[in-house]
Amino acid sequence: MTCTVIVGTQWGDEGKGKIVDLLTAESDTVVRYQGGNNAGHTVMYEDKTIVLHLIPSGILQGKESILGNGVVIEPNSLLDEIKGLINAGYNVENNLKISSQAHLVMPYHQIFDSLKEISKGDRKIGTTCRGIGPTYEDKVGRVGLRICDLNDKNLKVKLKEILERKKIEFELFNKFDIDYDINLENLYKNLKDFYNKIKNYIIDSSDRINDLIDENKNIIFEGAQGTFLDVDHGTYPYVTSSNTLAGAACVGSGIGPTKINRVIGITKAYTTRVGSGPFPTELKNQEGEYLRKVGNEFGATTGRPRRCGWFDSLLVKHAVRLNGITDIALTKLDVLDTLDHIKICTGYVLPNGELIDRFTYDGLEEAMPQYHVMPGWKTNTKGMTSKDQLPFNLLLYIEQIEWYIKANVSIISTGPKREETIIL
């Protein structure tokens, strides 16, 4: 039995979807443990490209796929995703499971998300405005709606109370001429229709997952976003609204921490982030544009261009420690194929002139990166499937990354497709 957590080590978009899909072949179940449809996992194999926002990518290989209690679910997005997968020939009916304890993203959450983002002015967080943050706020405030509430005889009463409260909050907060028109009867009808469409998928996910562990099944736990978007350990306040670390897999799926025996950190061979916030190695020049263009660095959910920069070993080393990472899957090495020189950030110079060799949250906005410059390999590596094919300078780059981050690379991605992978 193995319980493997897949976690991003940077600011998300590291290629978790591909690695989960790859490892699913040897697994029985895939569990999504946090986040909502503000994330996109892209899986490519043969001539197919599938982008998933909520449903675990294990569904593509016919494996049981569970949305855990830590996930927040927007009804229309989930239904659209289910419909798209069924139309594409995937067996959703037998394989998808949804936690009865998962919270719902409601229309008013999306409205408040837009309001809050606009109100921040120049200090925008960079949220997708899909209502994820306000949903988690209501969850913590104990005024949220869960999947199980949809079958409660008092659902309409609950909705009425919530809508009255939200209308007052909206009127106090709204300064931007955003419309608030949520009808109780329509919302109630839509939620009951939604429940009737998904009721056969609903389970007690904690019971199910623990039963699978008792049966010695192999389980993958996948999150959304990356380590430094974690609400506690990320570059706050430019973070998401949930815990993205490997430890959140236990809370978001309902298992004990002693059940986890492997944590794979997905790491891009350079660094990207979407939205606002500090980014010491960001390249605001032609090199950054090159990485964005060749790496196709545009959000799978929003299409927003990602900010690009060199590999930050301090960032990833801290992620290794925060998550208890056992090994690394290194992705997008092929994007660097044509570069003459490649840089690894190995230190920061802080505003006071101090040189440090570890990640810091204080002064990160002004920190100046110090680099180890390495020669490029100037060889087309896209699609290689054997370590013996890799050029010497690429292997040297990997060795240097391993040395700086204090973790071993066990998987190398040489392209976006499932088959473009090397297992070390």
C-alpha cells in the first residue's frame, strides 16, 4: 500500500496534472484534497489534450476519482466537466465520487470575489474571481453550504437566511455598480436540480479512503496550486484561500498523517507565477518572453500570461522542507533546450545588503537574486524517454538542482505528453 501526495513546489502550474496522470497507471484511486475550479490540470497523451478543473485526472485512466471534503465545488463547473468527460467516452458514472462534506461555491461568492478584487485597487491579489476565497471564508465562518445540505429538508430556510445576510453585506460593500440579483426560488430550484444530478456520486469520502487504505490499495492525493500559494506558508497575502501543502491532504481527505508514505514535489525547471506578489528571479526581458512563448506559459483556467524567471533553489528547498518531500519530478526541461546559459538562484541580497542562502518572507519584494550560471545543452531533448539520451550539460543541471534543494529527482519530463517522461 502506498499513499502518495503530489504537491507543487513553486507558485503552481508546475505540471502536477501530467505527473498524477502518469502515476495513476500504478494506482487504484486518485483523491483531490483542496482548491476549486480556479485551477487547471492539463493532461496530454497521444493526440488528446484534456484540461480538468475539479475532477481528479485519474478519471482519464478509469480509476476511482474522489473529490474530498477539502475541495470547494461550483455546481455548473462540475456538471460541465462531467458532461464533457462523458461525451469524450470516459466512465464517470462508475468512477467519480464526491464527498458529502465538500462545500459549495455559490453565486454570491462569485459576486463578492469580484467586489473584493476591484476594491483592492493597485494591490490586487490576482484572484480568478471564481468565488473560491469567499467560499472558504464562509466555511471558516461556519455559514457555508455543503453537498449534504442539498438534501436537508430545511435547505430553503437556510438559503433564505443566507441570502438576507449577504444582501446586507453587499449593500454595505458595493461601490462599483455591480449587480446583485439572486432569487431565492431560482437558486433553490437550481441546487435541487444539481443534487439530483450528482446524488449517485455522493459518499462519505473519509470512510471510503480509509477503507481503501485498509485494503492495501495505492492512492494518489493531488492538490491544486503550489506551495507558495498556501494561505499559511505562501507569499501572503498573494496566496490562495486554502492550504496547498502535503499536510493538507490529510485534513482535506480525512485520513491520519501516518498513512502518507511518499510526497512527490513537482518542480518546473524554471519558475513561473500568475497574479501579483514577490518573484525574485522574474525576468522582465526577452529571456522571460522566451520562456513564456516556448513554455506556453498561459493559465489553463484563465488564459492569463504567467510571469517567468530562472529556477529559484531557495524557494524549492524551502518547499522540500515544508512538505516533507521524498523525491522530485522535474518538468519542462525541454523549454531550456536552445539557451546558451541557464541560471540557478542560490542566494538573495536583502535591502540591507545582507546575502542569505535560504528562503525568506521578509524583504522578498526587494530581494536581489544571486545566480550560479551554467552552460546550456543546446540539444533538442523533447520526447526523450531514456536517461542515456540526455546531454551531459542537462544531467549536470539536474545534479546541481539536487544539490541545492537537498532532494533527489526521480522523474524527468521531456514534453507535455504522458509518454514524454523518464523515470530514474
